[in-house]
Amino acid sequence: MLEQLPGRGLRTKVSSTYVLIGLLAVGVLTQAWLMSAVDPSARLQTGMTMFVGVFVQAVPFLVLGVVVSGVIAAFISPNLLRKVLPRNEKAAIGVGGLAGVALPGCECGVVPVARRLIDQGAPSSVALAFLLSAPAVNPVVLVSTAVAFPGEPGMVAGRFVASLATAVVMGLLWSRFGSPSWMLPRGGADHCVSGRTRAAVFVEAARHDLLQAGAFLVLGAAIAAALHVIVPPHWYEQLATQMLLAILVLAILAVVLALCSEADAFVAASMSSLPLLPRLVFLVVGPAVDVKLFAMQAGTFGRAFALRFAPVTFVVAVVCATVVGYVTLGGAR
């Protein structure tokens, strides 16, 4: 990008897009060296495989999310939002939670969408309810859960009800106790439609959100890969007879593994030595709070928000999944 400076002529302005392109070029050029450095270590190979797996799984849904974010920035006005959402905030929170059914996406792709909804005038409590529900109650996730757990409709129903309950409860808690000062200032003015074509607004909003969310996705995927190497592969076999401990451990594992919500059901299904209830907790907690999602929330909404929102979400998700699981699964199975 070139810009004119007074008395200095044209000067190249290095934007984040150029930095990304440069990093990709360096990665391609040093690919052989990186592979030779990783090959001697089985642990490094496992970590790299986990990193690539998390990143590659998430990228398509991240792209979907930023496209939706760009559409909202370009075509959804505050006036339209006010017409669609109920005036009563509690009712609007319920609508925001149910709206997650309509967007097949991973949690990493929903973060910029929630940011854009807030920037366009939606109450933050409604946007946060949507942020928590969309990755967990959309048709893609529910179908993948049904495929991973054939003959167990209680797992599908439990995941839907517990995830939706988590989203609505967190929206209500935020509306009651949350403070706007905990969030970064709104950035809607940066993508204002006035004086610009809708196409230009869409491209700029999508580019901005892709670069921002992508950076924190890389950070979160790296943390998840490092933690995956540390966790022993067969630890859960010893938890089968300790229900409360199994629930707590699988909830924590969901946070550190940071799996995509479209793939986590198959991971949970592979833990066949554990009862269904802790595995349901794993499926509800993961899309609501994990390390990559925490990193992306911190970058999008601010560290003060993430440090308050993530721990409370963890507790609410565990409680909702446990209570709902006892009902839909017929007890502690």
C-alpha cells in the first residue's frame, strides 16, 4: 500500500496483510528445515500434528464466520436489529441463543460475528448468548453428535439443551452483572457504510476480522498442541468409577484440547471406557470455553472481559451439562 507524505513523496505502508503474506512465504521457504528439525522428536511430531489439526479444522469455519461478519457490517443496520430483536432484553437473549441454530460454524468463527453484532447496536448480552450457542446447537454439530453416538439420542438432546441453557444463562448473567467497561470500545465506526459501497465495507470488515481472529487462533492452537503432548493418552481409563472426578477432568480436558465443535463428538465417542455423562460435559464445555477461544475473546473483546467471562462460563456449562445429562441420559451413565 502506498501513501503520499508531504514533502517526502510516496512511502510504502506495511499493513497486517503484508505481514501475513510475508510470514506465509517464510514458512514455505523454510518448510524443509522445519521438517528436519521436527523429525527426530516424536513429541514434537505429535505437537505439530495437533497444531495443524486444530488450525486446519478451524480455518474453514473461521472464514465462514468472518464472511458472515462482513455481511452484518455491510447490510445489517442498527435500525434493522432493533426491529428484529424484542425490546425486552431477556426475550432478546432467548432469541439470540436460538439464532445459533441457523449458523453452522465453529466457535472461532463466531467470535468476530458477535463483535460485529455489538458494533451494529445489538445488546452485548444478546451477542454473547449467540456466541455461546452457535457453535454447539447448529445442525452440523448435532448431526455429527448423532453419528458419533449411534443409538444414544439422549446425547444429542442433552448437548442441545445444555448448550442452549448455558448460552441463555450467561446472557442473563451478563445483562445483570456485566459492565461495558470490561469490553474494548466498539469499533463499528471503522466500517461505516456512509460514503462507501457495501462491497468495500464487506471486504474491509472481513479482512480485518480474519487477520485479527486468525492471529489468536494460531496462538490458541499452539497452546492446545503443547498441552496435548503433556496429557497421557490413556489417563481416562482410571476415571470410569469416579463420576465427579471424571466430570471435572473431562471438563478441563475440553478446555485444553480446544477441539472444533464439529469434530469433538468423535473424540468423546472414542473415550468408550468412560460413562456418557462426563462425555456430555466434555461436549458442552468445549464449544463454550477453551484455550483458543479464550485467546480470541481476549483479542476481540479485551483481556478484562475474557478473564471474567471464561471462568463463569466454565462453571455454568459444567452445571448445565451435569443437570441436563442426568435427565436426558437417565442418570449417571
